[in-house]
Amino acid sequence: MLSIKKALQKKEGKVKVRGWVWQCRKLKDKIFIVLRDSSGLIQCVVHKDKVSKELWEKANKITIESAIVVEGNLKEDRRAITGYEIHIKNLEILHIAEPFPIPVRKQYHSKELLLDYRHLWLRSPEMINILKIRSTVFFAIHKFFRKKGFYEFHAPIITSGAAESGPTKFKIDYFGKTLYLTQTWQFYAEAAIFALEKIYTIAPCFRAEKSKTPRHLTEFWHAEVEACWYDLKKIMNLAEELVKFVIKSILKENEKELKTLRNDLEPLKKTLEKRWPRITYDQALKLLKEKQNLVVKWGKDLRTIEEKKLMELFDTPIFVTHYPKEIMAFYKPRDKKRPETARCFDLIAPEGYGELAGGSERDLSIEELVKALKKAGEKIEHYKFYLDTRRYGSVPHSGFGLGVERLISWICKLEHIRDAIAFPRTMTRYLP
């Protein structure tokens, strides 16, 4: 038994493969079957005058997504979907599928239909290619950090507070108490670095953002990093190295799949050739005003439209640093040279894909942290363990979080972030 990929590599001769029927076209004297497995597609054909009556009748029973085993002779045929075709001599039906609810040969399907039947649409070549690339992304992230000497560290999903202030916390009833689903692993990581120094994770996070944009999910996967002795410059360099390593890994392992999603790979390859620009928030506002005739009031965060306009001026991701302290999370420290700004960054992707990652140095001052928490209306007792990390051997450290689905969306040039994950969760969708 061969995978379809290995059967195609043979180019000719007797082969035996198994899989699911992606397409089936029945004519008077022959039946064409496009068979799918995880490695690819291959066309198969049954000639009525070259097989037994029993096999012909069996082939006529086949429906879309039926599971079958075929055996026959592999021959070159440039008209076939992959340039080769199996002339079936033996056919085993493992399961006859019921009528498939998604019209496979139809050019266009409504987005809602494909989401309603997401559990079945995962079988489409497009989703298979995305999921393969997603798998490479996860593997590459792990490989990158292991090579850099980082330890993988896991933190609780259920927490007593939230790293980002505001109404984006998912509440849960925890035996009569109100607790929250995690938004970030950061606080626990800041405790663990005093044991392991350099750590990372890839874990699910939850944000109750009432957003219907193509860039937001309520449940997403977060690649996060925390490291002792890293300052803003060093943590940005690490983020750039990571993303470039992931891109290189995909180009090496999944170039064929990527070409089906993003026709032109050159813009992506060009991002690997040079160092990504670093500009301050002030410089970003100046560029928007002078180059795009767009005025942003100082102290306001950059909205989606402003990020898009800014990125029209760049062909690689960029780092925007030193946002106003007042709009930043409480743990981001003030810059001593300009106290109204924080020592932080956002990594923004070109082509309108927005923020990929955000990070900062971490504030070491208990006084500043408590002041910021009180201003945000947080209960200080929920952060006792976090503040303790500043009392016993505190050292300079930094970290960042990277949205895995946002990275996949940009690399694959997807229209919507929900296609970067198998079963998306958004403000309006929680099934299947």
C-alpha cells in the first residue's frame, strides 16, 4: 500500500492506494475518480470493457467521499489532475458515503455554508494545504526556540485576573466564584523565568472582543516568549528571527501548498532579505500625516485603517515602538528618556494583515505596577503572586506574544483569519 504521493513518484507500474473520493464522473463506458489522501490527489479510471461486470457495478455505486482501495497500473496522462492516472484493476469499497452536503464541483460556496459544514470542508484541498502549513508553523516555532536554548513552559488556562485591562475577559463560574479564561501566559511566565531564564509556549488564549473583522478570533493560539536579561532591542530581534525562521521553514517544507494559496511568493521571499524597519509611534504618526494625509491624534492607538495606510509605505513587516504609556497595559514600563511613552513594540505585517506580535520590556517597579493596576480598576490581591516576582531577585526581562493564526493568514494570504484554524471561534460562531 502506497500513499498517493509515493505512488506518483513511481511514475509507472502497478500501484495500490487508498483514500476518499474527491470527485467522481460517470460516463457510459468509463468512470473517472479523483482520489484523495493526506499526501495529495490522483486520478483513477475504470474502463467498462476492461474490467469484470462485478467491478463495473461496484464502481457505479461510488459516491463523493466514499472510502475506497484501488489497485491498478499507473500511467502518464497529461490530461489528468496530476499528470498521471491509475487504470483500476481491483476495487475495494470500505464505505459508501451518503450524499455530500457541499457541492464539490461548484466553483463558489457561501462562507456560511462552509462554516456550517466545517467538519467536512476540512477535507477540501484548500483547507488541507492550510492545515499542513499550520502544522509546519507549530513545528518551526518549537524548533526555533529549542535551538535557542529556551525551555517550553505551560501555565493555567483558568486565571483570577487578566493581563489586558478592559471588557475582553471571558468569565467562568468556578464553584461559585468568578474566574476568567486566560488571555496570556505572561504572568506565570514572569514567575517561571527566575527558574528557567528563557521560556516559551504555544497555547490557546481567549479574548471576548466584540469584533467581526477578518483579523479577530475569540479563541486563538498564542506563541509567547519571556526571557531574563533581554531588553527591547534584543526581544525585537528575537521576534524578527522567529518569524523569518517560520517563513523559511514553510518555503522549504510547503512551497507547493503555499503556491496554491498565494500565487506570487516573491513578496514573501523579499521579507527575508533585509532587516525589518524599526520606527517609533511618533514617526508612524508623522509618516501617516506627510505621506498618507492622515492625521492621528497623539495618544490614540493605531486603528486598522491607520495600520493599513502605514503599511502601504513598506513591503516588509515593521516594528512600531514607544506607544503612549497611557494606552498600554500596566506592566509596560515608561521610557526614562520620554516618560509619556512605553518601552514596547508591535510587529505589523504588510498587505493589510495588521499586528502579528506585541511585546515589551517588563516594569520592575512595584510602585508603578500598583498605581497602574489601581487606575485600571483591578483588584491588587489578584496580582499578589505577580508582584512577588519583583520582591525577590527581580532582574530586567522582556517578552512578546505572537498570534499564530494572524501569522498564518499573512503567510498564506488568506481573506479571513478563520481559515487559519480548523474550527474557528468568533463573536457569532461557536459550532461545530
